[in-house]
Amino acid sequence: MGDDSPQTIEARTHGRILVRVPAVPPPWPLLVGFHGYAETAGDHMEALQTIPATAEWLLVSVQALHRFYARRERVAASWMTREDRELAIADNVDYVGRVLAHVRARYETREPLVFSGFSQGAAMAYRAAAYYRADALIVLGGDVPPDVVHHRQVPLPPVLIGRGTRDEWYTEAREAADREALATIGTQAEVCVFDGGHEWTDAFRAAAASVLRRAPRHQAAER
């Protein structure tokens, strides 16, 4: 009799990124962002560009590997589902490393490195910072994945957590749980609670800009 249990096969795929090159001369600090569910790299790039203080930053928006058609056949993407979750996490973490290597080989960058994520992309930003040493982490409307709390290759940098008072998904209880989880691993967390829902607002953009302005530079040898 044949074996009808699920089996997984490693396959090669290609991801898409968008890069915004500053008008100022290089080298540039690096801000790498991850979009939410059913969004694209273009959506997140638009959001990143609305953050004050990004004029001198090289902006990189990373698109999730799993594309699908959303409403009106708009191409959208998702980072992962519960199916083969651990394999998807490994694929995504490797993808981030390849993005960083590609960008650093093609553009003249300098410290600091900051990761950003919105909604489902917040988990990706946490995972990126858990494997690739960064100087700050900016997350909006998304929680800390358990795998980041239990397994990290590098210490998490200070985190800015954004939550809208009317956000029905990322609630006050989720935010409190995240602050507690981050405290257990010694990660500094700053919270921006704003009047709004599951969305970018000017209040959060201002808080994110403050993070970018004060992002420290660590020694290259620590990477």
C-alpha cells in the first residue's frame, strides 16, 4: 500500500522587493519593511515613505512569497498559513537573509539597520530581527510570534509597538501580552497607543520617525 501522508518537497521560488533610493549621497542607513496580509510590497513602500525622517534612508519593502488574487483580481500576498508552519518560517527567514545580501551588494549602505512590519508583517519583522542583528524594530498592529520568544539567533533590538484604540485584532490584551513576553527576554519595548484602528496614522508615523532619528549604531564586528 502507498503512503498517503503529507510530504514536503523543497522548491525554488523568487521573491519581489521594492527599493527607494534617497536623493542624498550614500552611504545610507537601511529600513527594511514587511507588509500585512493581502497587501503587497508597494503598499508597504507607500507607508514607509510617509514616515518623517526617512529622506536619507534606503527603503526596502519585501513582498511575501505566497501570492494570490484578492478582490477584483488584484495581486496580493501572504507570509504564511498554519500548514507546514515551521518550514514556512525557515523559508521566510532565509528569504530575509537573501534580501539583505542582495541590497548590501547592490547599494552602499551603512548602519543603522531597522526592520518594520505591519499586521501579519509584524511577525516577519520580529523574526527578521531575531536572526539578523538590527538596531531597532518598528511594528504596527501585530504580535510577537512565540518562536521569536523561544528561539533567537541574536538579541532583539528595542521595539516600538503601535496599537490603535479601535483595532479589533491587535487589542489592548494582545499588546500587554507582548510587552510581558518581551520583558521576559530582556527586550526594551516602547508603546504608541493612538486614536485609530488597524491602520497607519500620523501619530504612529511620528513615533516611528523618532525611533529612526535615535537609532543607535552598533559595531560592524557584532553582526
